[in-house]
Amino acid sequence: MQKKRTSVLSGVLTVLLSSSVVFAQPSPNVQKRISQAIAAAGKQPNPDYTAFVNPFIGTDNFGDVCPGASIPFGMAKFSPDMTGYAPAGYVTDATQYIRGLSPLHDSGTGSSLGTYGNFEIMPLLCPGGFNTCTTTLAARQRLRKNNTDDASPGYFSLTLNNSIQMEATATRRSGIERFTFPANSQPYFVVDLANDLPASFNGGELTIDPTQGRIMIGGKWGSSFGPGAFHYQAFACYDLLDGGKQQLAQYGVWTGDTEGLDAKGLGQTHLNLSVNLIGGVYQSGALFSYANKPKQVNIRVGVSFRSADQACANAESEIGDATFEEIQAQAKAMWQDKLSKIEIDVAGTPPNVTELLYSSLYRASLTPNNATDETQGVFENTTSFYFDSLYCSWDTFRTFYPLMALHSPVEFAQIVDNYIDGWRKNGWMPECRANNLPGWTQGGSSADNIVSHFAVSYHNEATRLGIDLNELYSALVTDAEVNPPEWNIEGRQSNVYNEFGFVPFAVLDVSSTGRQTREGSRTLEYAFEDFGIRQVAQLLGKTDDVAKYTNRSLSYRNVWNPSVTSDGFKGFSQKRYSNGTFAFQDPVNCSPNDKKIDTRECSLQGDNISGFFEASSWEYSWYAPHDTDHLIQLMGGNATFVKRLDHFFNAGYYDPGNEPSFQTPIGYHYANHPASSVDRVRQVVLENFDITPAGLPGNDDQAAMATVLSFHLLGLYPVPSSTQLLVLSPFIPKYTIHNSFLNVSTTVTTVNFDPKSVQKTIPKGTAAYVKSVTVNGAAASSRCHVDFYDTFRVGGDIVITLTSDRTEADSCLGSVPESISAGGFAQAR
């Protein structure tokens, strides 16, 4: 169960004002610096948006955020790796030990073993000389000094408890690591060949070139979220001499284990290790020191997924002889350009909202990782863009890509090209690619909704953006119609779904392989994916396909059991046998209210019998974003729907850290009660998000949490695979979203904005509810929704006027958001 969070406002005051509260990490100077920057920015015309970012939000409470040095969508992310549960390498927990600093990480992934963490380097003090250095993982790890961790976009720093400071900055495929040692100490370093976060080493090689002052390293490792039989290759190049300003003293190799092996080879320059077939811990790497006891050491690092030579070339081309400060400034400029796509009225916005928004926008451009020109396997030498770490399309299609569509169509198109190229090279679009390998499928072929959202938003510009819509549509149809040999890792179990109109429980499938679980949620997800295909068919004028996929998009109804009752409410989604009978499961199972939640399997396990993935029937029964009007009828009409939605939240079924619940706070719009959506979104945000390291309600899910929060703060919510945006009450008095590709800017002004409304419960008499909406001076047809084509595609002004009269504002004053069964989405824009 997700723990309740205190109000952002009260939480901030506690952090800033209470002298009795001491957090060991990060440094309190981080928050002090951000607060000062926000206060000063209200008086400046061109603020530094990077100064508002807190990279440590989500580094506690299992948020799994990587706060390391990176550029937008950078392949390299320099961050320390730590002991304990640390999927992104770093956690704030000051009781955990530092293993080393490494250049490859993901952010916001929930892999229990972690991901990447290859090529760790650790600075050492070895008073007894080379042979006494603590090289093995257990021996070298150290605690940090309290209150020393620091980070900002493009930069990271911490200080070990032996007073060695480690810093890093980054380019796309390389970076500079800077180490500052205590005065008069001999700097030693260990570089690790074998260890990574998931302990998946499968053989590798290391070479030291003492003349060039270079270590070239590479090998194979296993997936962090996929079949253990798959392995990827990765390489690094460590340049040690800082352009001749540094000189090596000693160098060699080492190998060890946990049973007493601890061997050093002074002067030896090569390691070539296969995987240890008998098993057990076997560790190896390089060890070197510097002459003349330099206080500060700079090491240039390049990474590659192709070769060690390519890793060296990446460092040479992206860094060359640039200084740490120059690369850091370059990274910061890239982040400023990205963050300034959304400019807000800083002076009028509550400071914590400013910090929440820009920290979220920052995380929304950390991943996926742009590994273009670094391809391997079936993608080797592809001419398309290539992005790694698509954790997971099921997480990101709802809000991550719709937010990108508002301001960054170029990057969106590059990622869509990457998805289509997966179909070209592999037969199906990727679902959850991790570590350059196929990951586990969670909901279905959720890539369908990602590329569909791009198509409906930018079909007029697709050719200019490098996308062939006919190819895109062919990839969609393949996902929908062609069974992969194993739908555990790509595509759908389309044969049985297309035959029965739902995914049957306990069905005989003789033509494909996959874990026969999640029948209810997969049916619901497949249906919404079919809606996305329907939308693109409509764009392309494929009339027959529009009818076909419209019909399939209504398949969510086929798992609706009207006779199931829970908490006095009737009708829930349930898994179903192929003969049509339902296989009853208590809708409470796998919800936060499940009394057996600690022992019941609810994810990808083979003994997950609930019928749903990481959610309950209570949660998934709301899931028909394209046809909520009919869902309301299934639940008994508007009044019952609203009563049931209230109960869903008040009784504790809502899971703020889980994607199927993303749209439920705005569900009141569809029942013509938008004021209730405003109330619920305020509650959801202020109970579950804040600006502390524990400020996310669980795993960031590759910035899914960051982007749903961003939409809430902006007062909008997208319907994926459509151009419809639902209108809420912004937490910001005024903001402008810039789209440099379309060369338009759209300004949203919140008339009567009152900072007092930014509370978990809106005080009576406070303007917070939507009285009217105008678009470029004309009244919108509804105050519940607008269309991308009328607003952010053409630019101009959206004015949302607020009132304190909740009753007057509690209707759409026009149409409710669209649904297929009510004649919605009738034509492409």
C-alpha cells in the first residue's frame, strides 16, 4: 500500500524551518540554492530554468530516479552505484555504501536488480601501496560524508567519508569525472570490469595502454528486465592523462572473489575473461595511481555499445580537450533550451509548484537514452534513430509522449522512427526494450498508442519529420494481427483475442507462447490499442479498417461481468473462460485494500491469478479512456458512476503510483462534474508529490509520474491516441508552451488564480473551479476540453477563468469529453 503524503506546502515548511529535522543526504544547500533561485527569478526577464530543478526528487521512497550527470536523452548518465535496493544506482539512504562511479544508468525503472552500472571506477587511498589497495567490491565500498551530495542538470557530486570528492559532467556518449583528494595523498583508482548492478557479467576484456594513458574495456551483460538468456555488449574508454597534465605512477590488473582471492598484477596490462561457468563471484579490473600526488584528477570517459574503439572516438569527438567547466556549461545550456520550452510566471506561482514542475520536466527528458549510431544485434548499422531504455511503453504512452507532443515533435518523431524500425528489423514494435534487449511485455503492444498519438498530432508534418505514415500503419496492423512466436516480449496474443473478442483464461493456444496470465487487463489494453489503430486508419481514409478496429476497441465490454458486486457497487471487469463463463476473482484482490497483498502475486508471476497486471479489478474497471460514456452506463448512470468514483478514492482503492489510475481523478468530467475533478486532482497531487527525495508515490516509471504530475500542474490531461485535452484548474497563473518546429507558442492564462487554492482541500470561497474557457478570444465549445488542433498546433491564447462558485462550475457547459459510443472521435483533425 502506498503511504499517504503530507501537503506539499506543509512539507516544504518542515524541511526549511525545522532545525530538528536532519537529512543526511542530499546537502541542504541544494534546496537552499533552488529556493533562492526561484525567489530571485521572479524579478528577472529570462530566468535560469535549470536552477529550479531538484534532481534528488524521487531518489528515496523507491522512486528509482537517477540524479547523475546527463544531457537531455543522454546515453551516458554518470552516477554512483550503491549497495542495497538501488535500481538507478543512487539512493539517498546514508546507510548504504558507494561501490563506485559509473557512466551507464537508467532513471525511474523498477527493476529489482538494477540496470547498467557497468565500468565502476572508485578512488582509493592505499597508504601501504599498490598491493594493499581494496579492489574487490566488498572491500572498496565506502560511506559518504553527511550532507555532501549535490546535483544540478548536467552535474553530480558527492564526498566519500575519506574526504575524496567525486564529480561528473556529461555529453551524449561521454563525460568527465573529477576527483579531489586530501592534500598530500597518493591518488589510486580501481576500475571494475565484471561488476554491474544486476550482477549479470557474461565475459569481457580489459586492456591498459600506459603510453597513451588509456584503459579500454568491454564485455557482455544480461538484461535488467527481460529474459536472462539475452545479453548485450557495452564498452568504455578511460583516458587518464588529462591531455598530458597528469602522469601515471603504477598500473596493473587485479582479480578477486569473496573467499579470499585478492591478487594484483603490477605492470600487467590485459585481462580476457569468459563467464565463470561454475558460478560464484569472480571479480577483475584495472588498478592505477598517479605520480606527484596531484590534489585533483580529471578522467575523460567515453562509452559505446559497439566497440571500445568507438567509445574512445566518442570521447574524442564530444569532449576533446575541453575542460570540466566547459562541458558542464554545455550540458547546462542544453537543459536550459529543453526546460525553456515551458515558461511560467515564476513570481505568481507558489515556489514549490515551480520546483515540482521543472524537476518533472527535467526527468521527462532524461530517458529514453539516445543511443543512435551505437546499435547492435538486429539493429546494427541501422540508418534510423535508435533509443534504448523504453521502460516500458505501457508506462509511458499515457502522459509521457502526449506531453512531448506539445513541445518537442522532433524528438518525438525520432523515438517514433525508433519504434517503427523495431518493426522493420524485428517484426514487431518494441514494448519494453531495456539494455538494448527485449524486455517483458506488461499490457500488450502499447507502442501502438505511442505512434498513434504521434500520427494524430503530426500527420500533416510527418514527412518533414521523417515518418512514413503508411509504414507506421503497417507496424500497427502487424501488432494487431500477427502473433509473435513469444508474446512475453513483443506484440500481443492476437490470435485468441481476435477470435474470442477477449483474452480467455485457460485457453489452448497452439501457435504462440506466453505467460497465460493478466487476461482481464490485457483485454482492456488490447482494446485501447485497437482504438489507436482505428484513429490512424481514419487519418489514412481506410474506411473498412476504421469499422474493424472501432468494433475491436469496444472489446473491453467483453470482460465486464455485470453480476459481480463489491462494496455495494455492481459490475466489474473479470477474466473469462473461452466458453464465455467468468472466472470470479474478488475485485479487491491486488488493490491497496487487499488483506493478502503482501503474499498475493499481482505482477508478471505465473501464479498471478487475479486476471490483472499490477492492479485490481477495482482499478482496471475504470479503464476505457476512449469510451467512458458507455462505461458510465455499465456502472448504472452518472449518479452511480460519481458515487462509485468517490468511493474508489475515499475507500483507498486508488493507487497513485500506478498507471491505470492516472485518468481516474479526471473521470468526473465524463459524468459532467468537472468541479469534482478539480477537487480530486488537488488531493492527488498534494497527498502524493512533494519536493523532498521521497516526493514521488513510488517508482517514477521512466518519468510517467513526472509527466502525469506536469499535466496536473498545467491544468490539462491528454486522451492518448487523440487530440483531445481535458481542461482542469492550473496550479500556475500563466504559462507559455513553445513549439519551435511548428514555430508557434501557446499561452495559458489563469484568470482569478489564487495561490491559496494550491492545497489538498480547496478552502471555501477560493477561486479554483473553471468558469469559462476561451481560445484565441472565442468561447470554447465546452469548458471541459479543448483540441490540440485549435490550441497548441496553431498557437495563441487560452484563457481559463476561475470562480469560487463550485456549484456554478460543476458542469461542462457544453459537451463532455468524447467517447466512441456517443459519436465521438467521428473525424480526423
